[in-house]
Amino acid sequence: MTCELAVRVIPRASKAGVAGTRDNAILVRLGAAPVEGAANAELIDTLARALGVPRRAITITAGASSRSKRVRVEGLSRDAALQKLGLTP
């Protein structure tokens, strides 16, 4: 079971975490700056924690250098992932 999620990140936020949706994408605030992959690493950590999956189950498939990203999550359906993030499918 695998799902792809559209994610919009806000780097340099005061508090990291999932913050709802914006433009049909999951909004994730990150404390790290987008330098040398730090924000991408924090995105994977934040999503893994929120979804209850290991870090290796999450892959950024598109937009590694953009604020708009596509993320693949192994082991969860799209509906289950949205439910764990507190967003209704």
C-alpha cells in the first residue's frame, strides 16, 4: 500500500508540524532553513512522526528544491494518511 501526497512547506517557521491544507496540499511548517537539504530532512522527520511510520517509508518524489512537493508514503492508504494527519479525506 502506497500513497502520494501533495505537500506545501513553510521553512523557518517558529514551530514545526502539520498546519492544515492550502491549495489542495498539506501545509507543513518547518523550523529548518532550506539549506543543504535541512528542510527536506525535517519534512521527512515531521511527516514520519505525524503518520506513525519509519523515516524510510517516506520519500520526496518531486519538488526537492521547491516549497511545493510530492511525497510518497509506504504502508498507508491516502485516506489513512489524511486521517492520521487530522485532515478529512
